[in-house]
Amino acid sequence: MNTGVVVTPINGSATSEDLFWKLDALQMFVLDLHWPEREFAQHLEQRLKLMASDMMEACVKRTKSAFDSRIQKASRSTELRVAPPLCAMFNVLMDARKQSAKLCVLDTGQEVGPGHVTSAWHTPDPQLEETWTHM
């Protein structure tokens, strides 16, 4: 599907940047609607943050899998050369780490339901940090 927006990859791949841009645009669109019912607005924000978290987790898993596969296939010579695709994968993870704070985390202390405070999946993704450390 062509959205009419051309994304030039700066921080990794065009696919990941397009994903982050669309998640941000969707969240901004819903925020700009200024829902009159506060509960419904909070519910929508919560659902969008959860969706963003799930999509970023899938992006990180696929990137880590591709990275590990490339590393295993790489030459075991003493020459230290990093292929451009590996750099792009690393940049995708850097960008995901940066974007996760914006796209996946609810305001601190915001209630997500009657008597419930922000749950664990709205905190920065531990798998992202683990992958970052591993790579």
C-alpha cells in the first residue's frame, strides 16, 4: 500500500522508519481529536501504546534474528569488516530504543482502569534492552 510519503532511511531501514512514523502519526491523529470523554480518550491512548509496544517488539525480534543469522554466516577471518546491512540493523535497534520511550510509555501514574495504575507493558521493553546489550 502506497501512502504517498517517501521515507529516506536515516536511522536504519525504510521499513522500520516507516513503521515508527506511522505509529507516531496515528497516535498524534487520535490525540488531536480531543475526545470529549476522558475515559474513552485514555482507553484509546492505552490501546495505541499497547499496539505500538507489540509492533516494536516484533520489529526488534525480527531484526535480532536477522542480525544473528548474518553474524553466523559472516567470515571468521581476522579482518574486521562490518557489512552495511549489519550497521543498518544496529541502527534500527538504536532507533527503536529511542522511539519506544515516545510511542510505548504512558504518562507516569496514569490510571489504566478503575483502581489500576500503568501496567508493565507500558514501560520500556526489557527485550529491547536485552537485545541492545547482546548486540
